[in-house]
Amino acid sequence: QVQLVESGGGLGQAGGSLRLSCAASELAFSIYAMGWFRQAPGKERELVAAIRWSGGITYYADSVKGRFTISRDNAKNTVYLQMNSLKPEDTAVYYCAAKQSTVGTMLVAAAYGYWGQGTQVTVSS
């Protein structure tokens, strides 16, 4: 079982920055990839960014490219989402997720077996 604990959400201003953290209980070698998803009211959950734990290959949704950065700290079993140039449309509940299986893509929510509790990010204009 992988337990994920998120932190760092809250209220930000348009043009500002926030950083989300997600600490995993499982040792890093058992995790294949981690992702950050978000879900706004009335919308489907969408992938924001993902990272392969080994090798650090990353993926970003078009809507956040150039503004958000996903990174990991292997020693701390932690993944981060640095969010810069925030926009009101970034307002959502953000979830981190862990994928243990090496089979299949890391780009869909169904591929992830473990999820954090979610943290609210609200961006004011």
C-alpha cells in the first residue's frame, strides 16, 4: 500500500506562485510514476503533470506548459508541483497519484492505483 500525503494548497493570486508537495510512504523503487491531477467543479479530473520516478521523464498538459514544473526528491519520496504564473482557471482540487505498474501509459487516471486526499488551490484574479 502506498499512502500519499499532499500539502501546499491554498489561496494564490493571478500571476503568483504556489508549490504543492506529495510525500509517499512507499519506497521510491516501487513507484513507476507519479502524477498531479486536478478537478474543478463540474469538470472531469484531468492530468496536469506526470513524472517517471526513474529517469525523470516528464509530461505536462498544454494548459500548464511553461508555467508548472513537476519534480521529485528520491531521498524524501516526495514529488512537487511548482505552479507559477497562476491563472484563475487553475482553481481546482489537486490530487497526487502513484502508479506502481510498469505496464501502460502514465497519462491516464485509470493507470494510477493510489491517490492522495486532494488539496484545494484557489486563484483569485
